[in-house]
Amino acid sequence: MYSQALDERDGVADEAVNAAFEQRVAAEEKVEANDRMPAAYRKTLIRQISQHAHSEIIGMQPEGNWITRAPSLRRKAILLAKVQDEAGHGLYLYAAAETLGVSREELVDQLLAGTAKYSSIFNYPTLTWADMGAIGWLVDGAAIMNQIPLCRCSYGPYARAMMRICKEESFHQRQGFEIMVTLSRGTEAQRAMAQDALNRWWWPSLMMFGPHDSESTHSDTSMRWKIKRFSNDELRQKFVDVTVPQADFLGLAVPDPDLRYDDATGHYVFGEPDWSEFKAVLRGEGPCNAQRLAHRRRAHDDGAWVREAAQAHAAKQQAEQVA
Ligand code: FAQ
């Protein structure tokens, strides 16, 4: 259970304690697990870190779908390693969330009950091998853009987990781009497959950054607390600015008729994602929401014996140490 004691301790924090906390954060001091913190800071971190952890775990499914059908042994080995990395990221993140007084079991239960959010992007299907390229290039690319600043997050355990995750995500992004390079320099059919993947993943990737700043409920507070360092719209703009030249390099067309480079600002101007689609996906009505959760629940049930065996083993080891 989420620790009542911590809640009460945070709750009695007086104004002076909260003011001291705000000062520490403003001075770029890291907040550590046992430090006093406002209840709302703890709550928003648990929310964001757990959503992030769930995203990594559910995010294994779209790519897991292609492990058995990878076009070569080399591609299969790389994809296996990448999907395994995502499981590791989930693990670091659940562990970071646990330092805030919530148990991993509780968070996993929320995911399985369908009451926790995870990134909208993982509710889209992976229809062709080119989707493995597009996910690495665009989805990991967007993830890195959002996550590099999280390495400077005010909460120490989250920031440290993010450093390791970002190193791996950067490799993931490159492997995806390399698949796109290979396909876009391949046969006519391969180029068409790469273009089709870009067409389907472009807009959902832009939605990964979250709603417009004007619609973002948490941004202002999270930026004051230095959990977020850039707003959703700032990161989305950075992503477009970096990614469009990469699409040009691949000889692929970004599916946005409004896209143009603005010499005056040095940034790309781009069209509006379909926010009604984004909201529908968040309501659970995306193309794969039901499938993703059903699969996760099945995998959780199938894995029960592993958890039981690990617990029995740990108990045996503990008993041996005591004896
Ligand atoms: N999907 O007020 P804001 C990855 C929700 S990991 C679903 O702007 P905030 C690796 C938001 O939670 C990808 N929900 O919220 C990988 C909030 O709802 P709530 C995940 C979304 O927190 C690659 C409401 O809308 N990355 O890809 C989304 O300040 C390849 C209002 O929004 C992270 O989690 C969305 N896209 O900013 C794995 C990074 N956007 O909680 C496998 C950490 C917003 O009030 C394969 N998270 N919402 O019910 C963050 O940086 C932030 O949480 C944001 C949202 C930027 C996602």
C-alpha cells in the first residue's frame, strides 16, 4: 500500500518546510528519497514515473510482435536486445517510484485494472517490418527528446535512472534509423514500406509529447519543481526541428501539408495533430488499447509461477542466512 505514514508526514509539513523545499529545488539541489517533500510533489512524481514505467512495459508489445519475423538473425538479435532493454527500463522506473513509498505491486495492479495511464503511442499496431524502423527512429527519438531533460529532474532517484535509460534509448534510436536507411535505399517496395510507416507513426509520435501547453494540467507545477525542464510544446518543436532533416536525408516525405521551414525563426512550422484521436486513445479507444491490456494481463498471470518461485527462493536463502 502507498505509505500512509509518508502521506501524514508530508501533510503536516508546515509552510516553513514547504518554503525551504521550494528554495532547495530552485537552487538546483537534488531531492532524495528520505527528504521531506510536499505531498503534491510526491504524488506527481509517482504519477509520472509510474506512467513512464508502464509505458516501457506495454511498449514491449508492438516490437515483440516482430521478433519471430525479423528479416535476419542479426535483426532478430538486435530487436530482442532492444525489447529486453525496455523491460529493464520498466524495472529501474518501478524501483525509482518505490523510493517514494509506493509498492511495485500496487502500481502493476493499477495498470492491470486499467486505471493507470501509459503512453498513447503504444496503442497503435505494428503492421510491417518498417514499423520497427519507424518506432526506433521516431518513437525512441521522441522519447529521448523528452527524457534527456529528465536526467536533470529534481528528484535524484528518477534523474539517475534516466541517465542509464537515455544511453540505451540513444542506441535504440540509431538502430531504428539504420533500418529506415536500409529500407529507403532498398527496392521500390521497401521504400514504399518505409514511407507508409512514416505516414502512420508521424502524428502519434508528435502526440507523445502530450497536449498543448495551454491544455497541460501539470506542466506549470512540474516545471517550477524542476521535474520537467521544457514544456510539451517546446519539446515537440525540438523533435520536429531535428527529425524533418532526417526524413529529408532518407528521401521520405513527412505527411504534413502544412510543414515548412521558417527562415525568420529557424524552426519548422507544422500542422496540428488530431487531438480528438489523442483523447480517444487516452480514453482507451485507440486501435490496440484493449489488446495491449489483455496481453499484459495474460502475461502477468502466466508469470505467476516465476514470482512465486523467486519468492520461495528468497525465503530459502534468508532462512539459510539466519541458520
Ligand atoms: N500518452 O499535464 P500533462 C518510451 C496525460 S517511454 C498518455 O501535460 P505531464 C520508451 C498525462 O499523463 C514513453 N497520456 O502531463 C519506449 C496527464 O494525465 P493524468 C513515455 C498522456 O505529466 C520507446 C494528462 O495527459 N514517456 O517511449 C500523454 O506534465 C520505444 C495531461 O498532460 C514518459 O512517460 C501521452 N502521450 O506531461 C519504449 C516520459 N501525454 O496523469 C518502448 C515521462 C499526456 O493527469 C519502445 N513523462 N498524457 O491523468 C513525461 O515526460 C510527462 O508525463 C509527459 C506528460 C510529457 C508525457
